[in-house]
Amino acid sequence: MIRTACTLATALLLALSAAPAVGGDLGDVKFARDAPGTEAIPPAVFPHSMHRISYKCAACHNGLFEMKAGSTKVTMDAIQDGKSCGTCHNGKLAFASTFATCARCHRE
């Protein structure tokens, strides 16, 4: 069952990656690091296209995030407080943002 789901998800990803983006670029969003003392931590990368497979734009825009890239400040404190990414990444809807899951978002 899991193998079938993974195969279908992979096929869908391949099909979507070949399709033209509607309404603008749906690529990854790399968050700039600006907090002092965080220079050694890779910036968080948001896989926009992966989220668009399951959700329509209105699930996040213009409620959790403004439509313009960079207009909504995302911080780990906000995420831990259940805001921005933390609205879903709370361990119930999606993986929780914890020290054990840092590398899922913070990658080179």
C-alpha cells in the first residue's frame, strides 16, 4: 500500500514538474537568515511546489502568508507558537518543527 502511494506520488511529481506553472513561479522559497548568531544554520527552504500538490493557494494566501515573497516574516518563535508554518507543522497535520526535524527545512 505504501509502495503504491509512493509510486503514485512520484509519478504525480514528475508530471507536475513538466507542466508549466500557472500564476507564477511555484518553485522553492529560500528564507534569508537575519537573526544574529544563526550564520552557521542553513536557511530554511520551503518546497512550494510540494505543498501545491495538496493545497490550493487560498489555504495559505492571504491569511497565513501574503502573496508577495518575503512580505511575511517567518521565525522559529512564530512557528513554535503555531503561526505561519507552525499552523500545520504541529505534529498533527504535518511533521512538528522540533530539533529532531531541523534538517527537513534547514538545508543547503
